Amino acid sequence: MWTLLVSIFVFALYATAVVFSVRAAQTARTPQGAVGWVVFLVSAPIFAVPMYLFLGHHRFRGYRISRQQSERVVEGIKTFADYSRPDPSTMSVNPRPFEFLAHLPVSSGNGAQLLIDGQATFDAIFQAIDEASNYILIQFYIVRDDALGRQLQTKLIEAAKRGVHVRFMTDAVGSYGLANTYLDTMRDAGIDVADPREQRGPNFRFQLNYRNHRKTVIIDGETGFIGGHNVGVEYLGEDPHFGHWRDTHIKMTGHIVRQLQLIFTEDWHWARDEDLIDDLDWAGSEAEQDMNALLVATGPGDETETGAMMFFSAIAEAKERLWIASPYFVPDIDVMTALQHAAMRGVDVRILVPDMIDHRLPWLAAFAYFDEIRDCGVRVFRYTDGFMHQKVFVVDDTLAAVGTTNLDNRSFRLNFEAMALFFDARAALAVDHMLRADFEASYELTRSLAQQPAHIRFGAPLARLFAPIL
């Protein structure tokens, strides 16, 4: 009897492995990923089948709001943009690839203010919350029940008491440790909370590998914030291990805020199966800075490789310089090739990464890529004044971007991300000044992998094997 049960189990296990292998071959986004999963599933099903349940990579079918609902807003934004289309003489970058990825047009009439580090970011966000009169849309990947988290909670409750409709959302994985009492306190105060533990999708499909990594605050459809900060005291530099936390957010006004708002409504619709379109303001006003801008949201619900293609498009546009700051550097082969080619054609390509470790695997894996890009002329800088977490790039003097997308496969293919792109010399100059200060707090990597300590020499190639999920 026992032998029969074992035989049935083994047969079922291999049958499941075969089914998953076929599915992996059909749905993996790269040939390497497909081959890796098929070999793993067939050769070691007892380990591979459970891992595939958690890590198997499929698109999020139906993530976006059905276009009977959202197309009204998309068309409205496009129509409104027809009246605010940029003067061609102000656009030295071809916007078409970025517009294709965003499914939205570049518009003029936008404003931007860089917020460098946590104090400036949360001072600006809290002031905006205090000034809200109609509604607040707020979403962070990580929210902690610490001093900063409770300050945010208090601000939102005070806004709700003023009659402001507050909608709050966080990610189930990022905020795994957030106590139910934190959310219950806000619900009791009248805040509309999308409980991460009850949302559709990853919780019910074992797909915990997918994460909504966006950090969004929208006030009355007029002011928007996006960037690298989450809600926790470490983002204020108060963690004794990390010390100074180097990060960047951006405060936005103008049409780009309504684009960011559209992305929030899609996230909210997925989390709550609720359409917010008729409840929000889509008219708004223009900013005096009159910058050209576009919000590019990417994620596994897209039919194309939007995350990697956004970086590829930016790299392809660079003629003189391309500076990228990212806490992780685990790019796919297309982005690697684009970076190498840019450097070979004479572009000043610089990659700024932290010297300090927060997640060891991606930190180690990055060393397996550095030699390849440095051999082609890319310069790698390692930030030493605490931990650097910003997601920023600047192309020539014409394009600057701030948002949530890291330069790694996880951001490219597994996470829901968003980047604010400003096609404006003033925005590029602001990011230029910021990154020059960061380079001053860094050292340039000159040692090859073979010259690194043993734990890096041997650990980096092994860590690189996990690149598809890092």
C-alpha cells in the first residue's frame, strides 16, 4: 500500500512538473528563463514545483481597469493634452517610445521640485496633506508602525476629520509586518483602506514574487509625489545600521499628476474592485514652470517589456551623458548591451550604486556585471555616505527621471513601478547638481572581480544565477 502511494505521488509530481514546464515555456519572458525553469522542473521536481508556485512568472491578466471604464479618462487626458502638446522646439528627445510604453502623451504645463532625502520629502508630503480639501490618494510599498508611520496616520486621520476623503493602500509583501491595528485605527476614523491581505491577485495565486513597488501621494488631483521613500524611520536616516539614508522623491504639479492618478485608480481597482474614475478631479490646472513631462508606469500586467524598454529608450537617446542612480544593478542582457554600446560611442555613462548592503544577493550579483560594463567605458561609482536608495537618471541636458524603478530584473519584470519623466533642461540641471554631490560622496570602482575579496569573487557568479528574480 505504501509503495503504491509513493508511486502515485511520484507520478503526480512529475505530471505536475511537465504541466508547469509547458506553462513556463509559454509564458517566460526570456528564452533563458524558459530553459531554466524547464530543466529545473524536469530534473528536480520535488524542489522545483513548490518554487514555481511561488516564483513562476506569469503576466497579470486583467490587471488594468477594463477600458470601458478607464478609456474615458485616457481619452480625456489625450484630448486635454492636445491643447498642451509640447512645442517641438522644446523637445530634443524623441518622445514616441516613452509615449508608446505609457499609453499616454507627453504634455507641457507641468512643474517639478526635487525632494532630497527623507526630511524634505515628508515635510512636503505632510504639508500637502494638511492643505488637502477634497481627497487624498496614498500608496506606499512599505509602511511601518513606527514614529514616522504614526505621524502619517495622524495626518491622514486629521484630514479625514476635516471631511477629506482619504484612500490608503500598501503592499502585502512590503508591509507584511504592519499590524492590523494600524489599519483598523484608520478605518475607524473614516479612512478608506485597501487591506493588502484581502486584495486580489498574489495572495490567492501563490505569486508572492509580484509586488506593487509604487510610492504615490496625490492631493486633490493637483499635487503629486513619487520617488524612492517608503514610510519608516530608516528613510529619515534614523536606523543605527544604515545611518544616512540617501533617497529622492519629486513633487509634481500639472497634467502629469492626472496621469499618476490614473495609475492609482488602476491599482485601487485591482485591490478593491472599485472604480474611482467618477469620484476624482481630472481637469486640474497647469504649472507655471511649464515643463514637458510624462508618467511611465510599468509592471507584469503589461503586454510588452515596459520596464526594460523604458531604460533602453533612455539609453538610446543619450548623446553626451547618461547618469543612473539605483540601489541595485542586476540588468537584463538588452539593457547591459545598450549601456555598453552607449559607452562605446562616447557617451559619459555612470552608474551610481551603494557601497553598503541592504539585500546581500543583489548586492553580490552586481559585481558579476561590473567588469563587462567597465571594459566598455562605463564608470561605476559606489556611494559611501550611508545607504543610497534613489531611483534617478538623467540623459544629456534634456531628460530627467525620478521614481520607483530600480535597474534590475525585479523592477523590469516582477514589480509594478512608475517613473516621472521630465523632458526639460531645468529638471535635468536639478538632477545634475544632485548627482554631482552624490558622486563626491562616492568612490569610483577600479578593481575587477578577480581583485575583490574571496566572498565577492565566488559569491557574485552564484548570486547572478538568481538574476531573473532579483
